[in-house]
Amino acid sequence: MSPVASNLQIDSARLWGTIHETAKFGATPKGGVRRLTLGPEDKQVRDWFRRECEAAGLEVHVDALGSMFALRKGRDMSKPPIGLGSHLDTQPTGGKFDGVLGTLAALEVVRTLNDAGIETEIPICVVNWTNEEGSRFAPAMMASAAYVGDFTTDDILARKDADGVSVAEALDGIGYHGDKPVGFQKLSGFVELHIEQGPILEAEGKTIGVVDSGQGVLWYDGRITGFESHAGTTPMPLRRDALATLSEIVLAMESTARQHGPKAVGTIGEAVIANPSRNVIPGEIAFTVDCRSADTAILDALDAGLRAAIKEISTRRKVDVELDLVWRKPPTHFDQKLVNAVEEAAKKLGFSHRRITSGAGHDACNLNTKIPAAMVFVPCKDGVSHNELEDATQVDCSAGANVLMHTVLALAGVAS
Ligand code: HGY
Ligand code: MN
Ligand code: MN
């Protein structure tokens, strides 16, 4: 690799500037970002992203699920490009960095290669994946899951949000129902930069996480049917209280996850009481569950533990509980060649680093089931994410972007 390429550094101030520029699309008073997928703020950031990619000489295409592919030509266009990127949608109480860092660092890599006049041997492609977060439409990492064939495009287009709006309607609403079929853009590999969203790198003073694995995920939709009745006249022993039932289920799941800790986590993040009223005993509740582990046997144990607890609690309380598994993502073991390329880049650049398992799901986890993929982590403040306080430093973000760039250069090769 030429000395220019070998010593190439991204423009730290430019990357940092784009992160804060895009944070205004959905900015919240607490300094976070609320940019739900396929909503108006997502359209704003997508339009911005398209303009910036085109200004950097990239050819931007949009697929039928709205994922954006920005292609930078290489010397040998007969080979599928190396993909790099992440997502631009956020959680309702999201931050400035989750997904955004990886997508904008990918754009920064292109800008840096342009400035240095470097042509890669094989092309590279910057990707913004639709709906990584899974908050408005389930499942999470929806578009990359369809890209690898876990779901059909029609299945995903028909998914509806809590207001009954379908993915198709939402895509049409923001003008990102692309004309390219899902999977049109072949990729020979994918590398994703992301904040760790956990405490390990910061606690150990490490700059780079070389992600070699990722937790598996179980998502459930649940429905509790008890019996609405008068809060004042119904004796306690006669109640079939849906919220009291859910409360026991939450604590049972927490204790099951703790039994397998630290190799397991479990969360009930949503619970909606039908027709809530202060003086009516809750009769019906819809809820969702998220369980995770990097160990398949523990994932199965979490499923069994949850179902056993629900059976006991619902029988004792004479309440009906339905639990549907709506998404099962097996644990990820990233491609060793690409993981080694990330590690080599971190070493070459002199960054402290360690191998790490991702607690969060990422589009790279889906891609890795069909093409080689790997991830680069950088620390975030107090390990906090999916919270408006999410924060990271310019130095770490720039380090991550440089590792991303040198990993991609090693994989794509430098033609000139
Ligand atoms: O749920 C996840 O792990 C990701 O942040 N969507
Ligand atoms: Mn993310
Ligand atoms: Mn996230």
C-alpha cells in the first residue's frame, strides 16, 4: 500500500461536524435525537445524506425498503463492492451516535479517499439501512434482514406500526420507496462502525472494540386477558388483574435472566393497558419482550423459563396470557478474516483494543449470515445508549473512523 494510503487519516473536525449537523433532524430538548424510521425527521436526514453522497461523487440508489446504497467506483468494477455504513434512524429517546456514527464515518472515509485522490481496487459502497432500530416497525434490523432473505420484501412492506400505518405507506409518505429490488446491490463484505452501547471499552480504557460476536435475540408479542371490574367493589381474591399479572411476569423474567447473568438479559419495554382508568381493574394488556444471550443454550433456557413462569402465574391468577415469538436472531460469529482485518488496522494505527461481543443487534449481524462482515466499536460515555444522554468523544469517533477506513482499504485494495 502506498505511503499516502498507509498513513491516511480522516478529517476529524469534518466528521464531528456532520454528526452534530445531522443531530438537528429530530433534536430533542434534552440533547438527544428522536428520528423514528420513515418519519419526517428520517426524510430530512435521508435527503441530507443523499445530497452529501452525491456531492462526494457517489451514485445513490434506493431499494424497495428504502435502504440507500451510495457506490464509489473502483478500478475493477467487475467485483461486488465492500460495504460500509450503518443506520440513521433512532429510538424515540435516542442519541446522536447510535447508527449515525457508522453511517457518517463511512461518508467521511469516501471524502478522505477523494481528497487524497485514492482509487480502490474494488468499489466500495456506503449503506444507510432502513429501520435498524425496530421501534416503530418490528423486527429490528428489518431491511438488512430482508436483504439476506430472512423476510420477503412484501412481508416487510405489510408490517404496521401502532397507528396501523404500513411500511409501504410510510416509505411512500417520505418518497423513499425505491425502485431497486432488495438485494440488487451485491456486496463482497461489510464493515460497520458503531458505539459499543455498553460499559466495557470505557471501563478498560480501550479505544477500539474488535467485535467478533454478537448476542442472539428473542422478541415476543404478548397479550394478557383478565377481567375489568370495579376498583372499589371487587374483593382482592376475586380479581383477575392484568397489570398485576404482568408485574409478576416482569419480575419472573428478570430473575430468569439474572440466573444466567452476565450471559443473559431480558426486558419488557412496552406495556399498553386497553382502556385504562384509575378506578377500573386492568382487564387487557399488550406487551413486548426482548431477551438476549450470546449462547444458544441460554437463549433456549430464557424462552423455557419465561413460558414456564407465564404458565404458573396465569393459572394461579385465572388470567389468559398469549405469548408469540415474533423474531429469533441466532447469536452472531463474525467472519474471522474481516475481524482480523479490523484488529490489524487497530494495531497498525496504534489504538488500544480488545475483542468484544456486541450486546446490541446490528445490521452487520444480519449481513454476516450471507456475506463476510465485521464491526468496529468505540466507547460511549458511561456505556449509555438508547437514551438522550448518549455521548462519545471526537477523539474516539475519529479513531473508529480511521480503523474503519484502513480496514476497508485492506479489503478493497488500493489501485492508485
Ligand atoms: O435492539 C438493538 O440491539 C438495536 O439497537 N436495534
Ligand atoms: Mn444501532
Ligand atoms: Mn439502537
